[in-house]
Amino acid sequence: MTATQMEQKNNKGNGLHVFPAGNDNFMVESSQGKIFYKVFLNGSRTCTCADYVNSVQKDPGFLCKHILAAIGLTTGNNGNGKKPVLDERFIMNLKGKDFVLYAGLLDLAHQKGI
């Protein structure tokens, strides 16, 4: 991945909502805001999005916009001090895909003061 490609991905990932979901695990909203992807930053950085799954086979150092957004949260580039935490009990796995339950979104909204 070139520096230009990395910068473009980072710019796309800047507006994504990222929620901690455990030790070095994050739920990152898709760019359309309809679904969340699970991002793992422990050791090898992985994401459940199709872009990552398809591209990592060709380029092992590939980082999708969701991974870059999660890295931005862990380095403090999100701008808000207190980080909301998504509780694992609000994540449901259906047919191999993780979904955030309404109760989880409501809990996050309360944590953000909405």
C-alpha cells in the first residue's frame, strides 16, 4: 500500500464512528452507517469488512479504513476525551456476522450524553 493510498483510506476513515468492544477489539461503523465491522488490533490488525478480506491476500500489510479509524481512536485522534464503550452483551452474531443490538446503540447514546 502506497503512502497516497494510505492517506486516502485514512481520510475516508476519519468520519467513522468507532466503539471499543473489549481488549483491542472495536466495532467500526460502515461508511453508509448501516452496519458495523469488528476490528481486532491485538498483534495482527484485522477487520471483518470485504475490502480487508479481499485485499489482505494480495498485500499482507493492507489496512482498511475501519482499521485506520480504530487506530485513530486508540492514539487519541478522535477529539472527545471520554471514550464510550460498547458492551459485548449488545453484540449478536447471526450467520457469522456481528450486529449491534438496539439496546447497545441506546447505551452508547447515553454514554455520549445524547
